[in-house]
Amino acid sequence: MADSAEIARLRWRCRRGMRELDLLMDGWLTRSYGSASAEQRQAFGELLECPDPQLLMWLTGREIPADPVTAELIDAIRERR
């Protein structure tokens, strides 16, 4: 289980400056991060390092990430699970 300081840091990093991305990223953090596997948590942290235009392309389905773990996480974020 993630501690509150870690969640707070991630929540801050979810603030992207684009409302759609903010809602999707923070939504997954709130809904699913606590029960996510270590691999998913690591992928989420790496996803937060990506530039906004790339995230937007993935989250709108215009592109698919090459990494299968990242692709699975993007699908989960898009499907709100």
C-alpha cells in the first residue's frame, strides 16, 4: 500500500495543465493505484514523466505505446478501471 506522502507527490505530478489529462490521471490514481501491482505503479510513475502531447495521443487512442505494460495501463486509465 502506498503511503500518503507518495500519493500526495503523485497527485501533484498528475496536474498536467490540461483538464482532460488531469481528470484521467488523477482519477486512476484515486481509483486504482492503491490496488495496483508494483509493475503498474512503476509504469504510472514513468507515464507521469511523459510530455503532455504524448499522453494525449495515447489517452485519446491516436497512438498505442510500444511497451505492453504502458499500453495496458493506458487502457485501464481510458476505461476508468
